[in-house]
Amino acid sequence: MDPQRLKAAYDQLQSLDERLAHKLRPRAGSMVRADAERLEERLRDLADYTLELKDVVAELIRAIASRPAPPGGGGPGTA
């Protein structure tokens, strides 16, 4: 497991949560029916969140499966 990659993926996850999660959570007292435009906007937000979350999960898997980076950085498997 590469702890640096794991930390970077975790930071990505935190950033995703801060930027988009509030758009997906239902608001208190929001029992009003949304119009088609609002539904489309929420669907786009959900799609963006889902695609970015997929990337973060893939990076987490790579971090868990990879070797730790050598001291000083660089080396095989780094981009």
C-alpha cells in the first residue's frame, strides 16, 4: 500500500464532498415538487458526483494495491 497515494485519494474524496455533496442532500422542508429544469440540474449534479467518485474509488484501489513510493519520490509506477 502506498500511503502517499492513499492520502491523496482521501484528499480528493474530501474535496468532492465539500464541493458537491451539499447539492445532493435534500434540503429541510423541501417537499415542493421541482420543475423539469430543476430536476435536470440535480441529475447533472448527481452524474458529476458519481463520475468523480468513480475516479476517486479507482485511485483508492490503485493506492492500496501499489508499493510505497521510494524516499525522494520518482521511480517505477509514478506519473
